[in-house]
Amino acid sequence: METLSYKALEAQGYRGYLLRDAPEKVLQFGEGNFLRAFVDYWFDVSNEKAGWNGKCVLVQPIPQGLASPINRQEGLYTLYLRGRQNGKKVDRKRVISSVSRCLNPYEAEDYAAMMALAVSDDLEYVVSNTTEAGIVYDPACKPDDAPPASFPAKLTQVLYARWKAGRPGLVILSCELIDNNGRELLRCVNRYIDQWALEPEFRTWVMGECTFCSTLVDRIVPGRIRDPKEVAELEQKHGYADPLLDVGEVFGVWVIEGDTKLNDVLPFRKAGLESRVFVTPDMSPYKKRKVRILNGAHTGFVLGAYLAGFDIVRDCMHDATVLGYMNKMLLDEVVPILPLDQEDCKKFAAAVQDRFNNPFVNHELMSISLNSTSKWRARNMPSFLEYVGKNGKLPTCLTMSFAAYIAFYSNDVQELTDKGLVCKRAKGNEYTVSDDRWVLEFYNEHKNDDVPTLVHAVMTNEQMWGQDLTKVPGFEEATVKNLTNIRENGALAAYASCL
């Protein structure tokens, strides 16, 4: 079967939106599934809906990547956005044509092409997602490396060439999953300016003419379809083969931190995407919304749900008790204390239920359970403490979630191995708790404690929580009661007692 190309689409009379030729306005470091299902999708919609008329040039951040297959397909690939929206199943296909080509800068010709693009009059934006380890300062990088190993060093080279050519500054949009990603990237660039003894005027240009934006990205991207039967069925349906086919959930939000005037510079508002992609002077409330509602929901219900016999998130959404518990936790205990528009937060919480009920994704509870100690501290404890401070009482479901956390880490402990703490649930199977070694050693040491002794030891462990949680009035007594309930009656009954 013929591989996806403009010619193949033309031959079959494809009627979807395509843009074959346009100025290359984006230099994108990263060519993986996430950026292609997220950033390149938004630019593609902007081409169709706003007449943005731009293309993205992708760059492999490491020597091994997708440059060859992307170029064979002329930048085209098929994207499926799948999930639930407003309670309805969505399975939406789009051929993305916002990508022109992909460069492997570890090949001399492509490195030269990257540096040529750096001085182009058409270039406006740099986008990156080089993983959490991508925004790092590597002192081994030199100004004449072709290319340097680190992404910030490559970017410094690009910006320096652009400055020397007298071109205007760029808007840099960092999508890496680290705090203050844009600011951290700028910090690394400035370190290279110092190390490489570049001109003070260049630093002035970087600081004054370039805009480094931290961003918050939110879309689950499973990526490839792994079932060979489904791949074959789609190829027959499409009339072409596409090894680059990508899959993301239908939900997506991109929050960009910066001067709101950027909303008039970026094409997204003109494309009608202002509720999905937007610029705000401070994205911290939106990060708090995501961490407290989306991530907090995960950590708040999955540990008890696993003990109750569930294995994947979607099945939890089909159980009235677990769903009711999660919704009560979010709508009664988390949303009311968030510093954002309450209706917006309620809509976000409703979207979470749709996202968790995605019929195309088997999200395992055990994968979510990794490092739950630090997760409960970061995602749930702030909501818990703020609720207590505001209302002068304990939040029922968040309080129960803490007991479920302890139960998950202490349920019929078998042994501590190199892989983690082996426990057993009522369903009969063993499971391995994964966390920092000192956390696992703590629970192994306390595996024979009675409930009050264990709860007191956990709550007074300031290494875990940064404080003594027994000082929260009534919290220790409630946790002893809740943990006893879980052990005697099961986690599902304990969750039901909260409703």
C-alpha cells in the first residue's frame, strides 16, 4: 500500500484541509508524538481557521529520531483525537499538514539547514519539548560544536546567528514538563552567553527582543496504535499506510505565560481557540487547577480503588461509588478553594470525568500509584490544608484519601525487594509499591504496627509531609477511624461512607 503523501491524498480525492506550501514560521525542537498531537495540531487549525499560512520545521533533539520517515511523508501524518466530550464518544481524524520537514542536526547538511533557518525573515517562533532532561546546562558544549549536545546550547547558537544577521527577535515557547520551563531555558542561554564570552549587545538583544514564555501543556498522548489488526483496518479505510500515525485525547489546553498582547501576535485567538490556547500574565492558577483537580483526582481515588479490586481508570468511572466519591472530592472540597472562576473550574472537573472515561485508553491504576507519597503531598495536601483553614473542619473525601494512601502502602505487607514493597490486596494478588527507598523501608519497618501506632508514625514523619500532620485538629482520629474501616469493610465501603 502507498505511504501517505500529498500525491496519495490527491489520487484518492481527499477532501480534508491541507496546506501544501507556506513560509516556515516555526522552528520546533522535538518531533515526537506529543508535539505532533499538540503544538503542530494547533498550528494546523490556525492555518485552516485563521489563514495563518505557516509551516513548522521540526528538529531532532538527539541523533536518533523521526527525520527520515517525516521527510518521506512530506511532513504529513494522520492524527486521531479520541475520548469523550460532554459525555459523548469522540473519534476524530485529521491529516496534519502544518509540518514542512524535519532536520537531523547531527548530519552536516541538516545542521547547516537549521542555521540557515535561524536567519530567515519568515521565522517567528521557537517551540520545544525535549523531555524533562532537555533544559539543562552542559558546560561541555562549545560555541563551534556542530551541533552542541544540549538543547539550550543549540538555541543559543540559533539566536546568536540571528542577532549577527540583524534579524528581529523570536517568541520561544517551552513545553517541557518542568516548573518555569521558559525562565529556566533563558537562564541556560545566559550561562552559555557567559561561558562563550559572547557580546554584551547580544545578551541585550536576547533579553529585550526575544520573548521566553513558560507554558503549561495538558493533553494525554498515547501515541501509536499498537494493535496490528486496528492498524491494518485503518490503512484500508484511509487508502494509505502511515507509520507516523499519532493518537491523542480530544481534550487539550495550552496555557502560555506572558504579556497578553501576545494573544494578538499568536494565531490561536483568531482561529477561535482562545478557550484552549491562550496567553496569561500568570499561569500559576492554571497549573494549580491542573495539579489539584486532574492530578489530585488521580491520587485521591486510585489507591483505594485499586484495593477495592479495580485495575484501570475507566472502570472506576463506571462504578457509582468511586465516581461519586471522586466528584464529591472535586466539587465540594477542591474546586471551592481554587483562586479561579468557579464555573471554569467546574467545567474543568467535568472534563476530568470525560478524560478518565476515555474508551480508547487503558490507564492502569498501578502506573498512577508510583511515588504516591510525594504525589499526595504535592497534589492533595495543599487542598486538604486550605479546606481546613477556610472551613474549620476536615474535608471528608480528602481525609479518606489519606487513609487509603496508608492502606495501599501497608496492606498485608509480604516483603521488601529490590523492586519495591510487596503487598497483597483482598482480590488475592500481590502488588509492588514503588516509591523512594526510605519511604518503602519506613512502611516495611512498621508493617506489624496496629492501626493507631501506624497512623501516628506516618503523620509525624516530617520527612514525608514537611510538617507534623497530627497537629491538624481531628485528623489523626479520623484517619485511624478511616483506615480501620478500609481494613475491616473494604475500600469501596469506606468510600461509600463518605457519600
